[in-house]
Amino acid sequence: MRISSFTVSHFWLIAILLCIKTFFVSIFTFDLQLESFVQEFILLLSALGSSVCILSVALFAKKEKRLRVLVFSYLFATIILYGNVLYYRFFNDFITIPVLFQSRNLLKLGTSIFELITPLDVLFFFELPLFWLFLKRKVGVRKIILEQRKGKIIAIALVLLSTNLYLAHEERPELLTRSFDRKLLVKNLGIYSYHLYDFIMYSNMKRRIAFADNDQVTEIINYVKASKEESNENLFGIAKGKNVFLISLESTQSFVVNRQIDGQEITPFLNQLIRDRGTYYFSDFYHQTGQGKTSDSEFIVENSMYGLPRGAVFFSNPENTYHSMASLLKEKAGYYTAVFHANNKSFWNRDIMYDALGYDRFYSDEDFLITADNSIGWGLKDDEFFLQSIPYLKELPQPFYAKFITLTNHFPFSLSKKDEYIPEWNSKDGTVNRYFTTVRYQDEALKVFFQKLKEQGLYENSIFVLYGDHYGISENHNKAMSQFLEKKITPFETINLQKVPLILHFPGRNETRTVTSVSGQIDLKPTLLNLLGVSVENDIMFGSDLFSEEKKQFVILRDGSFVTDQFIMTDNKCYDKNTALPTDQSICMPYLEMAKKELDFSDQVIYGDLLRVLGEENP
């Protein structure tokens, strides 16, 4: 049998191949917005340094296994790269260590995964059959690669990575303190070094939990007291004793409200509800979620704290102590608390987290009749979900706090023809086209739900809170969105697209108002507690009452971007909202420092389980 010789040249050939693959995928798949040759060089340097470092593991293997280890190291790197590509196509984000711990959820994604795979993806693995054929041959390895060149290769890898880190730090001096900005990290460190950094940060998170102290709690409480506005005393308790319906609208963004396609309203029921007496519509309201998406929105609304920069609190910190809205309403106002969500109760760890949040009952898929005919995509269709919930609602002790999480308007936005109230749109982007049909379906299901509540006598003595949980259409669909909105989707417009609807409806109240002030999901907890007549002392809430006469117009997004009444800061640029153009960055710097500080304080509370410490101080 012919014997192949594995030499230094073979090693560098494979390393350069991995580098080229990583570099071009990073440029053409990940929207890193490289603005100069220096940034491109930094990305190339990171790809080469990381590739050499990963593959050099093979140099420490036994001689007869060295080539095999090299190929498997290459395959490992390719899988990491491709996994991030799939994740990025939907979430416009990168995988983190906590997300990997949520891998059991991937088994339930169904058609969503297949929607993300394209025929060209085979190119990610085109060289692997050649490697396999090479491995089938009997391979001899020249000793020179181990005895004489191994040290040099390791040294080259370290020099490449050190130079990359130095240049990245020169380009962005605060790079390693912006762990919430994963695009910035990948742009400057590369995808593989980013994952190493993420592992270090995850380990540090666990350490922070172990060493949390009372001084942190005091500092954060003082910050909250000094920076947050007083609630509106005139509205305190105006909804006291009323049932609360909190309805999370899956993937619903504000751009569909009061809009039409082909002459038909996309959300006719919501449009009418906004005009009805007793309704307050917040037109400049933002989701503030991160990687946890729907679970993040739940966490933010329940706790008036931010989600984590990596992963989801529902998975990483379900054992923490929380002063959630559900638990406070139960303890201080005698509410019965329930969640309705027709999905597997362990999905996103909800069965564990809902106990931590203080819910009395979780109505999951086990409580609904789910068949092939009444379900699609992620599960039970919204109309059936609401209708099957009515009997349970009639049995709940009153007053109750009931949270509903819809499902149908979820990627990949699939719907049978018989359930379409409006046809798909006509762009070249099937995801965006289908989105309008599922939003319209959700809207109709809400209309019927309200009608049934009126028939069952559950409407008049209730208040309703309807809000979008997170974006449905990511930046990967900017071309179709530009066509629909008839304007270019710039970073400024991308932030505007993070607006989600918020509707507060009070049956029997005469006032109708559209509130145009800037606000976010983090403001819902203090708002509802004030309306329901629940006061809380020495709690940590980063939001403010939406009706406060002193409320600052300042919303922080999880990636560190922020919005005020005059400016938007994103991608390291400060935009004037009147012109939609970049302006003097120094104007935004004070707000940026405030955003970083508040996000860090919120992270400290979660990572250190500081509410438990607070409880120990005030038994």
C-alpha cells in the first residue's frame, strides 16, 4: 500500500483552507459591517490565528493518530462555524454557552431548522470526503513536524492571536467590556476566539454568583432610587381588584399596526381596539430581549430587569429568588396567578421558572386537546388556544392574573390556506410574505377571544395588556422589508423596527389616548403594580411607570443600543431622530454610560442572585 507523508506543508494547507472558509463565511453570512481595510485585516488575522491554534492540537497526538486528530479538529471547527450560521440566519446573533445548554429545545424546533438550511450549505463540507479518502490510506508522518516544527507552529499561533488582540483593542479600546455586543466581539476577535471568550465569561458568571455580597445590593438600590421617577399617584389603584389579562403576541412588531397589504388591513382588530374607549396605545414602545427571545420578554415584564447578555435567565438562573409581578400580586393583593401556553411545559425550562416566578398554575400542552387538524407549526393554533382556555378561566378564583402566550405567528410563519384571512404578500422573500398572513390570523383569534370573554362575563371586570414579545423579521430580511416600507433599512431604521405594540385596555373607562413617549418592556411591571394599587418598598426595578409625569424618555436595548426622544445610538453611531442621520457622537456618550451602568447592575442582580441577599437583609 502506498504511504502518504504528512508534512508541515500539509498542516499549513489545511490551516489556510480553514482560515479562508472562516473568513469568507464571516464576511458574507455574518453582517459584521466591516468599514475599513484595518477591520478586514483584523478579521483575517483572527481567522488564521484561530485556525492554526485549533489544528495544532493534532501536533500533540501520537504519531499514528496525528492526521486523524487534525481532520477531526478541522471538522469540529467547521461544525462550530456552521452551527453559528444556522443560528445567525434566524436570530441574527451568535451561539453562547448558555444557549448550548438549551440544546434539548432544538429537538422541538421542527420545520424551523429546515427552513434555515439552503442547498449551498453543502459547500461547508465539500472537502471532508477528500479528507476521508486521505485517512483511508496508510499514512506515515515525518518526525520533523513534531520534533523540529511543533514549537514554531505554536509560537506562530500565539503571535497571530496576540497581534489580533492588540489590533482589536486599538480599534475598540473597550472591546472586552462589551460582552453584550456579540457582533462587535466576532468582528474583532473572530468566531472561534469569541467562543473562548464566551466560555471565560460564563465561568466568571458562576464565580460571581458564589461571591455576591451585600454591598452590591446597597449600591444598586441606591442607583434605582436616585434614577427612577415616581409613579403617577392619580392613577394609583384605579384598576384595583380587577382581573388582569396579559397577552404576549408572538413575534409581533409595530410596523404591521394600521397598515394594509393589497388594500386589506393586517391587524383590523388591534386597529379598532386602539380606537376604542378605555384604550391606551404606546406607539414608541420597544422590546428589549436578547438571546432568550420570548422567555426574555416574560422575564423583563415580570421583573423589570433586563435579560442576560448571553443565553436566557430561564435556563441559567431558574434557582434565583425573584420579586416577580405574579408573586407580588399574589402576596400583596390576593391574586390567583396562571399561565396559558399550549406548548411542552419543559420547553425553555418554563415548568421550573414559573415556580420561581410564583405562578399558581401553568396550563401547558397537557391541558389542551391538540390534534393534527387544530395545530400547525409550533403547536395549537391561536384560535383553538384561546377557545380552549375559556373553561379554565371560568374556574379561576378571582381576581386573577392570567398570562397568555400565543404561538401561531412564529417562524417559519406557516399557515394552511383555509386559515388565511389575507393572501401572502408578493415579495421574493417567502418568510416576510407568510408573516403577514400569520399576524392577520393571530389578530382574528384575538377578536374572537374578546367576544367570548364578553359572552362569559369575564370582560367588564378586567384589564387587558397586549404586547409584542420580540421582533419577527430579522435584519436578514432587510431587502423585502425595504420594499414593504418603501425606504432603505439602515441601522437607524433597524432600531425603529424593534418597536412592538403595547395596548392597555380598560373596559368602562372613557379616555382613549395614543402615548408617543419612548418606553420599553421593562416599564410594564411598575406601571401595572401602580394601576392595581400595589406598592413595593426597597425592590429593584429598572423600569418606570409609563404614566409617570416625570418619566424620562430613555430605553436601553439588550445589545447596548438605546433610544431617547431625540437620539438613537446603535453600532457605535449616534443618530438624530429628526434627520435619521449620524450626528456628533459626544452627544450620546452620557446616555451610553448610563446604559452600560444599568445593564451591568441588572446583570449583577441576576448573576449574584442579589434579591436573595436582599431578602436575607430584610426577612
